[in-house]
Amino acid sequence: MSLVDAGFRDDARWTTALGQPNSEFPTSENPFPHLQALRLARQTFTFGVDISPGEPGVRLYHFGMSRRCAGIVARTGLQSMERMAERHPDWVRPAWEGAPEIWHNLIAMAEQDSQPRLPPLGLRALQRQLADLEPAIRESGEIRPSRR
């Protein structure tokens, strides 16, 4: 699971950006210094293309991509994604930006002595990853509830 959010759940943004590369998008203040933001965007975007090309589920898991966005990214070349990173480094945000309380709790748990009544930190991190993955799985239809 990535510690950055590259907006891979925003199908419209990625469809437009890759289909019409000169499109303008609103920019936001980047929490990272410019050079670091460029490097991080380049690594994130190109890793999104390069990771497990035949297995879109891996993209869904690692980046929380929607199924549609995973397909778009899979068809995009590394050079196109590098250009995207140069144009849109502000799209890469810290994953905890939208839910800081969860991340603060995970950090606090790691700093405290182990408490037997709480699940281990690794289990809590896995629960967080699964919670982030749930919208992408629901959208993809890959996992269906069992019927009893």
C-alpha cells in the first residue's frame, strides 16, 4: 500500500489528462518541496504503469485505483506518465492527508508499550490498508458477498 495518494480514484481527471495532455487543471499547494514533489510524482506515476502489467488487482491494492483508472494507466506508456509527473506533481499527496486521525493513532500505538488488549500494529496497518482498498474492490466487483 502506497503512502502517497496520486488521485488514482479520480477517473475523470486521469481520462482527461492522458487523452488531452494540454488540458489545464486547478493546482493546489504541494506539501512537498518542488524538486521532491517532482521526483515523488515521477516515481509514483511510473510505478503505477510498471507494476504487475498483467494483474490490475495489484494496482487497485497498491494505489487504491479504480478499475477504470487501472485500465487507463495500464495502457499508458512510461514516457507519458513521466510527462504527467512533470505537469502535475501537485497530484501526489500524503496518504494521511485525508484521514490524519487514523495515522496519528497508528503512530501513537507504535510509540506506546504494547497493550495486550489492542491488536498488534501490523494488524492495525493491515486493517487500514483494507479499509482504503474497500471502495476500489466494491467498484471493481471482483469480490462479491457470499450467499447463504
